[in-house]
Amino acid sequence: MTDVEIHTGDIRLDQFLKRAGEVPSGGAVKGLVAAGRITRNNVLETARRRKLVPGDIVAVEGGGTYRVASV
């Protein structure tokens, strides 16, 4: 699991996965969500613009697992 630091109180899922280096653009997250390849806190994610807060854990099937960390 990799910690990804954010400098705000929350961050959108698409922005977070870009920051983590998992996707080249926020738009790429749309396809991952549609394919059911992303979970947040072990629950299938259905919205690419979902707000994440520190402590949330995001996993991408076939990719990495990341924890939202505050600075």
C-alpha cells in the first residue's frame, strides 16, 4: 500500500488516481469505474468524482492500492 499525500481536506477520486500515478488523466478513471475495477474502503466504486478523505483506501484491480494521507 502506498500513501498519497493531499494538501486539502478532501480530493476527488479522479484527481487522486492521477496524483498517485495510476492513470495518465482523470478521464481514464471513467473506464476503470465503468469496468468495476476500483474499490474504496473495500466497496465497489461507482462514481469517478467521489470525494475521498484522509484514511480512505483505494484499490485498482490490476494496479496499486493507495491510502489517502494528509500532510
